[in-house]
Amino acid sequence: MTAPPSAPSWAIEPVGPLHGDVRISGSKNAVSKLMVAALLADGASTIANAPRLSDVEITAGMLRSVGAEVVIEEDRVVIDAGTLAESRIPVSYSGLNRMPILLVGPLLHRIGEAFVPFVGGDRIGARPVDLHVDALRQFGAEVELTDQGLEAKAVKLHGARIRLNWPSVGATETVLLTAVQAEGRTVLENAAVEPEVVELALFLQRMGARIELQPDRRFVIEGVPHLAGAPQRLGGDRIEAFSYMVAGLATGGSVRITGCAQERLVTAITTLQRMGASFEITDDSITATADHLRSCAVRTSPHPGFMTDWQPPLVVLCTRAHGMSVVHETIFEDRLGYIDALQRMKAEVELFEQCLVGDPCRFQETGARHSALVRGVSPLQGAEVEMPDIRAAFAYLIAAAAADSPSILHGVHHLERGYDQVFDKFSELGLGIRQLDS
Ligand code: EPZ
């Protein structure tokens, strides 16, 4: 069964426990970054195991707008930037995803100037780009913020010593994408070391970059004058993997995932084990089952901690666990905004401004409601809800599957931006899922 290409709303009919196999796709948060990196080469790069997402199409459109050739065939993306001619990303790409700011470094290297429109992405916090801009200036770029986006110029970029005041994934990627061809050495301290960041670094190394990762969150990069196109197969999406395992557990069933390495899921597995889940782990697959789920206390944090993108499915799972769970979100200040719809589904969740698990975080005393108390087990009822962002969208889908009555989910484009063939994968797990005419 295949969902029509653009599905605005779905009707969900819960069927009880979801069981079955899910093949996890390549990582959403790596594929677009590798596509941007491919602009640094004057030959073709091939990315295999790419997820089929609208986010990939959006990024491909941006690359084509500056003259790159991009071909997407099934799960392969081929990018040839030998034909790069333009330095300006059209403002029509404003607000669609986080890629525009990452394009600045590569465009400066290739063309000497860049215009990128304002970045978008999910509305889960303020998400400024100050760390990106500061880093670009330290490489010697002239950067000006206008009312439409960011203008940058550079005759030559040179290596820099940069310390991030927070290990931002995006700012680390901006530094990597700029340092690899900047003249001399760059040292980046307090860098993000998420698997998707390392995946980008490995791809750049294949292209000919000289990158070293030290154990203390430090990248040391020696700039090289030339990078060549390279092939890379993407690793499995750890967010998708966790989400499907939780979909199985939350409905009282069991999902076996393949295509995502255990090493990407260590903290997720440990957290679910503490909640009472059992795991069968082989070289090829991971299966989670649970007879009785217990409450948990979880604080999101940069890798290798419990990742923020796992938080919305976890909160839904907490409604199925016996006792009072506590979740403290420390990465994005507004990432619990999706809770109101879960409350309408009768989830017993309360939000707090205080830092409720572990050390106080950056959002202490900011007024941001970034901790949640979740009482379980609370029976969930179906509802009609609007999905606000990618990860909350999947959490609502899990809640709808675990509810005792049907739901209608609007805003399916969020799911299509972030998850490969989610309609088909849930259908194969047995969920009653139907496209509604707009
Ligand atoms: C990436 O976002 C991911 N997006 C996010 O996934 C993920 O949640 C996040 O990293 C954290 O792991 C993509 O890879 C496309 P950050 P990014 O820079 O790079 C602050 C999803 O659903 N910050 O690590 O934007 C920022 O406000 C998405 O797939 C600054 O203050 O995240 C936030 O509080 C959602 N100034 C924190 O750092 C800056 O210049 C972490 O942001 C940059 C960031």
C-alpha cells in the first residue's frame, strides 16, 4: 500500500498491539548535510541509503538553484557541483529547513560570496544562528544580516581557533564545512559529536579533508586546497529507530528494527531497559518488548546523552508506564509545546518552568516550561489534532495508535518531511491508517 504523494490528513483506527519488522532508513539529519558538503567538490558525490523525504527534495532544490546537478533515484542521491555558478539561494527557500546557513561556507569557498535566506525548521525554540555567524567571521568572512537573510563575502578564508559556548550540531557543521578548505589549521572546542556530525566528518574525510576528532569534543582540521567527490552510504536514522520501537511498546506490542546500528541507540536502549523493556539484539536487528513498563526520570542532553528528538515519543510512552515520570528538556526551550494535544487525548501531563531532573540547565528562570511530569498509566482517547513539527507528529501518531478510539491527524506534511514511507511502515505493522481527502 502506498500513500498518495501529498497527504494532508490521516484517520487512525487503533487495532491494539503493533507487531512486525521495520527497516530503518538513512538518517534525515545526515543526508542533507552530506548533500551540502558535496558542493565543495568539483566532481560527483553519491549518497546511498538516502531516506525518501520532502526535506531531501527541498535541499536538492537549493543546490540546483546555485547550479549543481542533483539526481535523486530511489534511495540514491548524486550531486555534481562542477557546474556551480550562482552564489544566491532564492528567498523562496526561506524558513523551509536549516540548510541555508550551512551553505554559506561551501559557497564562499566556491564562489567567494553567498546570500542565504533565513533558516526555518521546527518551531521548538528560538534557534538563533549567532554561533554560525561568529564562526564564519572568525574564518575571515564578512557577514551582514539583512531583512531577508544573510550576505557573506570572503576573498580568502583562514583557519581559526573557535570555542562554542554550547555544542551546537549546526554550528559544528558550519565550522567543519568551512574549515576543510580554509587556509591553515582550525581548532574547534566544545563541538557537537552527534553521530550525524561524525558522519559528515567521515564524508569530508573521504572527499580528501584532513579532520581529527579528539576525545574532549575537539575537532582539529587542516585546510586543503582541493576536495574530490566521494561515495558514502548513510547510517540508520536513530530517531526513526527509537520511534518505531516505542510505537511497539506503547501499544503493548513489539517492533523489530533493522538497519540502525546498536551503537547509535545505546542511551535509548538503556533508558527503555530501566523502564522495564527487554531487548533482543543481534548484528542485524534490535527487538524491544515489555510486559510491564515503569516510570522514568530523563534529562535530554547532547550526545551521548538522551537526545532531544527522542523526547516526544518517550513522553507518550510514559503515559503507558506505571507511576510518575519526569522529563527535563534541556536542548530546545519550547520542545514541550505539543503537550496540549496529548492532554486533549487525556494524557495526564503537567509542564513546569523548573529544571526537574539533574542539574539546572540554560532555561532555568527563563520562564520556559521545559520539564514535564507524566502520570501513568492513563488511558488515551482518540482526538482530532494538528501536528506541529516532525517529532511531535510521530508522537501523536504513536498516541493515536495506543488510544482506545479513532483519531484524525492533520499536518501530515511534517511526517513526510522527516520519516521515510511512514504510511506504509505503519500499515505493515497493522495500524488502521487511512488518507482523508482534503
Ligand atoms: C539539529 O538541529 C537537528 N536538526 C535537530 O533535529 C536536533 O534536535 C538538534 O540538532 C539537536 O540534536 C538537523 O540536524 C537538521 P543545535 P540544530 O544547533 O543544528 C542553540 C529534527 O527534528 N543554538 O544543536 O538546529 C539552539 O537554540 C530536528 O530533526 C544557539 O543558541 O540544533 C538550541 O537551544 C529538530 N545558537 C541548541 O543550541 C546557534 O547559533 C541546540 O541547537 C545555534 C544553536
